[in-house]
Amino acid sequence: MLPELAPSASGIPGLELTELTGFALQFLFSMLRIGGFVLSAPLFAARFIPLPVRIIISVMLAVPVVLTVPMPSPDSLSGMGAVPMVLSELAIGLSAGVLMQVLFAAAIIAGDRIANTAGLGLAAQVDPSTGSQSPVIGQFFLLFLLVIFVVEDGHLAAIGILIESYRVIPAGGGLSPQALTGTILESAGVMFSTSASLMMPVVAVLLLINGVIGAITRSAPQLNIFAFGFPLTMTATIILLFLTVPVIASALSDLVAHSLHTLFEMLEQAGPDGRR
């Protein structure tokens, strides 16, 4: 017969209650950086992903982190001195997610500008990712970007970069807020330049078509602009989007790569030894 294990004072063989409480506190602390990223990053923060699913993702990703990354001692996490460390971890995760949201917004802006130029600004539907109304072309661009992001394993690369950030920014260690805010502000400029490069081929042709339609209606006022102008613009928009799909796909793929590279650089610079 097997020997019986004598229960400990806490009722769990071989495990003290204080050790269990300390490990649970460290586990919750390891979820802060990853949880902030999951709650704010593209795809993970979409409204069609329920909150319990995001919590489960954060818990599953925190398991290898708490087992491999040195965490602050339970004593340091149980006092008021843990508040700056908690805010620092949340700032890292939220900043990483906001950075990618800012860069991914270039696709939405490009789609909205194309829709407004083509006269489709009123053709708006509820965006399943954000829950707000946006033109259908903007939703098409965003979904196209998310598909490329998933197909190229961008979501796995982003999670890997965030977990690798523990090497540069130790859990509960120092942080450079200027690196986080400065990179996000610089990415706002990249967002507008990228959206302009995405929409320019289509918008330029549509502006020429609108100029031709204006000249025709000026020379022949009896023509109804809505009778031939709007169908012509719609047809041209569909043809242009169809023809530019390979170019747009390549540009969106470059946007995903640039977003991951910028995320890596931001976390590298945000560490105590980082350089701006």
C-alpha cells in the first residue's frame, strides 16, 4: 500500500498557504502587461471578441511568463509600493496596443477618404471591430488589414515581442515614459502619410473623373448629374479598387511589418538602458 501523505497546516500536502497566496499575487502581476495589450491591441480588442475570451487569453499567456520571468517578491507586491509597478506594467501593455491601433488606423482613414471622394460617405454600417459607424470601404480596408495581420502571424509576433520585452524592461523595473509617448506621437505622423499613400491612386483618378463630370454638366446643363455622374463614379471606384488590390495588399503587408518593427523599437527604448 502507498504511504499516506500527512496534510500540512493549510490542508494542501507540501504547499503552504502563504506560498500559494504569494504565487497568486505574482501571477496576477504578470497578467498586467499582457492584459493591457490584449485589451487595447488590434484584433484582440475587437468588439466581436467577448471580454471573458480576452481574460482567458491573458491568463494563458501569463502562465509561461510567471514561470520563466523573475517577478517581484510577494512582500513588495503586497504594500503601497506596488502601485507604481502596477501602473508601469499597465502603461507598457496599453502603450503597445495603442501604438498598433494608431498605425492600423491608416487603413480606416484611407478607406474613408476614398468613400467620401466617391460619394459613398453616407453608405455607413456598424463596424464590428469598433462598434461605431464607418463607411463600408473603410471597413473593407480594416478587415483586409486584419486578415493580412493574422495570415502573416503578426499577432503571434506582437505577443512574442511583448513577452521579449521582459528582458529589456524587467517586471516592476524602471520605465522611460518619454519613449512610449514619443513613439506614439511619431506614429501618428506615419499614420497620415501611410493613409495618403494608400488612397492616392484611387482618389487621384476619382478627382479627374469628377472634374470631367463637372465640365460636362457645365457645358450641357440639361444633363442630370445624378443620372450619369454617380453611376460613373461608382463604377470607376469598383474597377479601381479591383485593379489596385495587389498593390494595396503589399502596402498593408508593409504596414504590418512596420508596426511590429516600431513596437519592438519602442519597447527597446522604454527600458532603463534604452536610448532615444
